[in-house]
Amino acid sequence: MTRRRHFGAIGLCALVLSGCNLVSTSSAPTLINSNNVPLGLLAPTIPFSDFARVLFVTRDVYMVNKSELVVPEPQLVTSPPSLFDVLYYIPVGPTTSEQLRGISSQVPHSLVVNQATIQDGVALVDVSNQLAQLPSVARRVAVAQFLFTAVAMGASEGIRISINQTPFSLTLANGTSVSLITPSDLAYLKKS
């Protein structure tokens, strides 16, 4: 008799639980109360932190337009942005929407920005050797992308580039080689 009661109780529990459904069968999204979101995922701070916040700011990263002139394209970067953080976007290249507007880049995707700082108004940037492998005209445009992005970040005096820690000199259109590349050296490549 106890065995029948156990099976009866189990059957009754199964019947009651069969009416419960833990997964929504609706094909439409269901709005949930913000109080039911776990782990503080809707908090204005990083989860599990009472103070850390991620803030974003817009900075100009110079890309190339259809006329082969460098133009500023705003990019969202974490705040406070360093020159290294901003220059990261140059080898990444233009976004899909920028590409649809005819924006491109002379900097190869495989180029790596190793270091980038600003000292006394001069950007000191170390990159991988893909820059030296570009044809001379493309190299000047690529350097202009780095130069004017650095100028927008506060490098008012210009940029010094090294390739894997070896100093780099850019041959300008007039044949002069310069190691400190100033905004006036490549101003003809910037859209005014």
C-alpha cells in the first residue's frame, strides 16, 4: 500500500509540474523588470566594482578620401585616450560606413603600432616594417595619416617615426629627407 501511495504522490507531483513552463514559448521578446537583472549588469559602473566606469570620447583619426587627401574621421575611444590608443585605429582602417563613402587607408592592416607617446609637442611613434615597404607616394600619405592624427592629439611640432626601434626618415616630394616630419611638410596631403 505504501508503494502505491509513493507512486500516486509521484504521479500527482508530475501532473502538477507538467503545467509549469520555465522557458517562454513566445516568439517575441519579453520585457523583464530591471530589478530582476542579475550581477548589477545594468549599473553605471563595471560589474563587481563600485567606482570603475568606462567612458568614451571621440577623437579624429585621419583616413584617405577619394582624392587621396587625408581627412579626419571621428572614432570612439575609451577615455582618457592616449596617442597609442588613437593610432591603433589607423591600421584597422575605415569602418564599413566610411568605406561606403569612399574612405580608405594607405596604412596596411598588418602594420603594428608598437609605441606612441608625445614629448615636448613631438609624437614619437614606433611601427612595424610594413611602412618602409610601401611605395614612396603611398608612404607619404600613410605618414600623413599618422602625422595629422598625432597633431589632433596635441603633437603640434610634428612626428618622429621609428621602424622597430630604428629611426626612419621620410623622403618628401621635393626629394628632401626629414626625420622630424612637421605639419607643413605634408600640408598639401591634408584636405583643407
